[in-house]
Amino acid sequence: MSNSKSEVAYALVSERIVNGAYSPGYRLVLGTIAEELGCSVVPVREAIRRLEAEGLVHFTRNVGATVAQVDSTLYLHTMQTLAVIEPAATALAAAAMDEAWLKRAQELNDAMRQCLEDFNPVAFTALNNEFHQQLYSQCPNPHILDLVQRGWRRLAAMRASSFTHIPHRARASVEEHQHLLELIAAHASPREIEEAARTHRTNTLNAYLDQAGMAPSVI
């Protein structure tokens, strides 16, 4: 089995799920994907199993692999996971953030603030995603970073623009970002940074759950 072919298959299928080329319910035909990649179905099957473990693909007997449907429970579980691991990644990354890195994060949050004037939830969500990536991506722990990136990929695959459902949350989100940036710039303790990042993530999740008529998250 070629690990490189498996990685290529994984990258191809996950990208198409994220960009919407493979929509929820789309049937993934292993032979067709393998033919496109010029390989056997073995590395493709391995890639599909990996995507299934991440919650992006669902396997049904006598049907095969299909792109997972989106539901509020999956969103809840993904956001709860991120509420645990992303703040830790952000706190660990803070020490490595130089002035240029922090300046870029500030520019992104400023762009989000400007976006509030003529609110576009899709554009706001894209800026929000880039902002958070700017903060956690320098995490020196590769295992934590991998888990965070998986969570964000899962959200992207759901095409879950939270701010489409909870536009009122956008302004508070920008202010919480600003508080987080100020903590990092002031070299606050990792505990303070982690707590602020977790509060921010949980506030967004609970606003979404309230809009969906679901109980708030305990995390």
C-alpha cells in the first residue's frame, strides 16, 4: 500500500467535501476515484476510512461510502472538541507570536470589525477562520495542532457559517478577539490566554445552540 497515494486520495476527497464539490449524501465510488488518481482502490479505501473516523464520511452497508450529512449534534460535538483543544493550542502558540504575526491577527480582526457595517456572514466567517488559524497555527505541539486542524476541517466540510444563524453574535465575537489579542500582546499567562480562548469558543457555541433550541454546552 502506498502511503503517498493514500495521502493524495485523502487530500483530494477532503478538499472536494470542503469546497462543496462533494455535497452531503454524495456517494463516493472508490473505483472512480482510484482511476482518476491512477492507483488501486486500496489507498483510496484507506483515505475514506480516515475521513470516516473524522466524521466527514458515512459508511452504510450495501450502499458504501457517502459524504456525511450535516446536523446540529455533529456541530455541537465538533465545537465542544475545539473548545477543549484550540484554547490550549492558542496558549502554547502565544509565546511564539512575534510582532509581525500578532499584527496580522490584528489586521484580520479589524477587517472583521469593518465587515460588521455591511454584514456578510460568509465573508465574516472566512475572516474569522483565518483569524483563528493565525493564532493557533504556531502551536509547537504537533499532536494538538493536528487535532485542532481536524476540527476546523470538519466545520469547513459542514460549511457551517455560524454567523448565518447567529449574526447577533458577530460583534461580541470581534470584541472577544480583541481581548484575546491584548492578552497575548501583554504576555499574559498561558492560563489566562487559554481561559479567554475557551470562553470565546463556548460563547459562540452556546449562541448557536440557543438559536437551535438546544441546551447550552457544559464545556
